[in-house]
Amino acid sequence: MKYLIVGLGNIGAEYENTRHNIGFKTLDALVKASNVVFTPNRLGDTAEVKHKGRKLLLLKPSTYMNLSGKALKYWMQAKKIPLERVLIITDDLALPFGALRLKGKGSAGGHNGLKSIAEVLGKQDYARLRFGVGDEFAKGKQVDYVLGEWSAEENEQLEERLNKCCQIIKAFSVNTLARVMSDFNGK
């Protein structure tokens, strides 16, 4: 069985360690732990990780955040992966730093990557793993905050949070969404 795991982010060195790129950073952690590498591909970098008989196609779109839906749609069609086996990893300002929430649907909440995905799919009912980046910014400085780099304190905690994300992704591939949400949300 194949799964498509899409980490949202922006390409380029200037975005590499920003809060907005937590989707890329999560997939990088999973790839590193699995001893595979990303290869440049159509509309993004891809890697394949195997877990308990499942194939997880990892995608870091090269379309920039605002066109993430284009890459998602291409790879869903190319690999014939149904929406119920797709998981999107994204940053979330509404959650405190490091909080992780798996959901089966929801609004874009102002997130341009999620807006693009909703536009392409024509619906908002898809699994997403939201990684809390906090909201420690002054009024009108939201863009600077999400495109800013992690604080020293956040960096210290990041590896443990990324490991937890990897556990959630693997669990998503072998359990029902409801079960994974029950096992990980709020813990």
C-alpha cells in the first residue's frame, strides 16, 4: 500500500531553517532516520521510506508554498494514491511551539499552502499534521515571524518534536486516522 506524505515549505537556503518550513524539516528527519535520500523530481524532491509493508512517498514540493496543491495533485495522480492515504505536514500559528495536532479536516486558517491544496482538491477533508510554531510576534509581523528562524530555545526542543512527528507519520500508515489521533493528540 502506498501513502503520500507532503511536507509544506519553500525551497531555497534562505527558507531552510524557518518556522514555515517545518514540513520540509520533518521529512528531512524521517529520511535521515531511514537512511534514504531525497532526489530532485517533477514538482519537488521525493524519497521513499518503507514501514511495516507500506511505501511512504515523501514529497517536498518545489512549487513554493502558494502552489503546494499543484505538486500534491500531480503526485497523487502519478502514483494513484487516494486522498485517504495522503498526509500534509504544516506549520500552525494557532498552536504553541511544539504542539502537534493530527486532524482529518479543517480550514486553511490563513495558511497559503493549505489554501492551495483546498483549491486544487475542491475540499478541505484531508489529513494534516499541524506543528505548532507559536504566535510570539507583534501585530502585523506574522510573515516575518513564520519566515524567521527558530530561537535557540526552540532549536533545543526541535529534535524531540521532529522524532514525535516521525512516529505519527509511521502510525498514520498502519492505523486508522481516528486511532492515530487518539494515540497522539494532546500527548
